[in-house]
Amino acid sequence: MRLFVGIDLPHELRIELASLRTSLPGARWVPEENWHLTLRFVGEVTPNQAEDVDLALATLRGKRFALTLTGLGTHTRNGREVALWAGVERSPALEHLQNKVETAMQRAGLAPERKRFMPHVTVARLDIISEAKLPAYVQAHNLFRAGPVEIDHLTLFSSQLGKEAAVYTPEVAYPLG
Ligand code: 2AM
């Protein structure tokens, strides 16, 4: 199974994120039920490894924190803009929690994550035609801001890749103290 550790976004943030889904030709909006913040992508694991991941997360002592979404950005691949995301306000509490998750994943036997943590919520995948319209779109939504909202649990998600969109399923919730 394919897993990742993240934050299932509270309703208050989802309402605000929905305001970003305006006209942007060529944007394939991520279905609302798939909105999340990834703290650690785990990837394909065996059932035994999944158990170790679950155990490591269950023993992690994380603290609640306030999550604020702010600003917009894009991911580029081969010089092309391929995804649009909402940013996350820098927060020592979130960084600390993400570090704890990383340590827990290594305790569960995963190789260390080499990529720097760059928290974001992907809201759309972009086709070529959306690129020309992007500057105006980004300008119109530049001041996007949602929250702060208290986050009181982590979630272990499974991900099933599909033809249209992936299906992300919250499998286990781990309360934050
Ligand atoms: P993304 O939204 O920027 O694509 C499930 O795929 C989640 O894990 C997504 O939030 C995705 O980020 C993130 N992720 C991080 N590294 C990944 C990888 N190597 N492959 C797929 N998804 C990854």
C-alpha cells in the first residue's frame, strides 16, 4: 500500500480554500475530499512496514498547533508550471512536529527524507493552457489567507492512484496533546 502522513484540513480551512476555485482555464482542481497537508510521504510499503509506521506514529508525542494557510505558489517540472498550491505560514510548532514525524518514520525503518520540508496544499494540477492565465490568477488571489485553526491530530493516509484523481483515505488518526 501507498501511504503518507499528513493533516486532514479542518472545515474552516476548506471553506476558504474553496474560494480559490475560480476560473482558471486548464486547471484541474483537486477534488475537495483530497485536500490535505503532507508532513511525510511514505510511499509504497508492505503490510509489516505499514504496521511499524502505525506503531511509530502511535507513540509519537506531538503537540497541537495553529495552522494558517497563506499565499499561493506553483511547482514547476522541466521548466513548466504543473501544480498550484496554497502556502503554509512558517511555524516553529509545525516544523517541530514534522521533525518528530521524520524521526518516527526513521524509527519505523524508512530511509531519511532528503527533500526539504516545503509545506503546501495542492489545489490544482495545471495544463499548458493555464500557464498564460496564471499571472493574473495569482495576482487576484495573492492575499489568500485562512486560519489560524488549531490542529489536534495527525492522520495516516493511504493513497490509491487512479486514472483521473488519486483517492486518499484517512486510515488512522493520532491525537496531538
Ligand atoms: P503534492 O500534493 O505536492 O503532489 C500524496 O501523494 C501526497 O504526498 C501529496 O500531498 C504529494 O505532494 C506528497 N508527496 C511528497 N512526495 C511525494 C512523492 N515522491 N510522490 C508522490 N507524492 C508525494
